[in-house]
Amino acid sequence: GGSGVGRRKVFALLEFESPLVCVTGVTIIGSRMDADIHKNSCRLAFHGIIVHQIGDDCSSSSSSSSSLQVVWPKDLKVTIPKIREGKVDRINDDNTLIATSLFKKETDLAKFTGMKVLINFPRGKDKENSEVLEGVIEGGFGKSGKVKVVVRRGGLSEYKDTAGSGVIQMHFKKLIRVKDDTMYQ
């Protein structure tokens, strides 16, 4: 219940093994019908309102066999989250570092230029405390898949002695079901 103030909208693409009759604007409830009804557990999996239907095109080579082929709307953009992880190779100065193991040497680094990365430097003897800096990939460094990362706010000099323990992560989203290999952050 409630007015819905402060609630976040989440959209989901549901794919089923067989066609499902549905109407846009109606409430849908999904439940686990295979769950034991005698156990004290909730069988409700999700609920929501159908905001868009994806039509289907039944094409068949003969009248006896047909296969369901989904027509994917061009305006429907479905992404999956991805994470690439690498290591700090060395720190050049207060604003730039060289990262390794983030990409293979044959990777086209131009696609990743300008993307944000998070640099994590463990602190202390227990290495449980850490500081995370935000950087941007400026481009490739050499021909082995290394990249140059710029940290605009600076502060890299204090990690020069522990550069080898730094971890770099690049979080991005990749569109699925399209031939476009563009990544988004």
C-alpha cells in the first residue's frame, strides 16, 4: 500500500517457453506453482503492470511444424551489466596511471576511450580499508592491452608505493539482441 512516493520503477523483460495471452495495462502476477503449498513460504515471485507486448510471428516451413520467432521492437533496449577488472601496473604522476589486465592485446581500445573506471587502493596492514578513486580511460598504452587512466582530482602520488595492489574496475552495460556492440555507462 501507500502512495508510491519514493518508489523506484523497475522494468523487466519476461520470456516464456510458450506464447502467453496478455493485454497491455493489466496487472500480472507470477508465482511458483511448483512450490510446496504446505510449507510456510511465499509462492509469489513478482507482480506488475504489462506496459508493452512483444508480438510474435509464426513462420513455418510446412503446415505440420512451426517455430515461434519473436519480433524484437527496435525501440526496446535491453542491457546486461558487465564488469571488467584489471590491475594498476604503475603510477606515472599525480593524475595518471597505467592499467593492465583490463583488456586483451587484440582488443580495439578506441571503444573504451572516455569510459569511467573505479580504482581501489587497499589501505593499512589488514587491507580491509580502501579508498576508491574515479578515473577515465584516456587510451591505449603500448601494444599489449595496457591503458592510460587519468584521475582528474589527482592524489595518485600517495599510492605510488602500493600501486601493484591497486584494482581497477570498469562497470558498463551492453545491449543484447542487437548487432551494435556499443557499451553504455
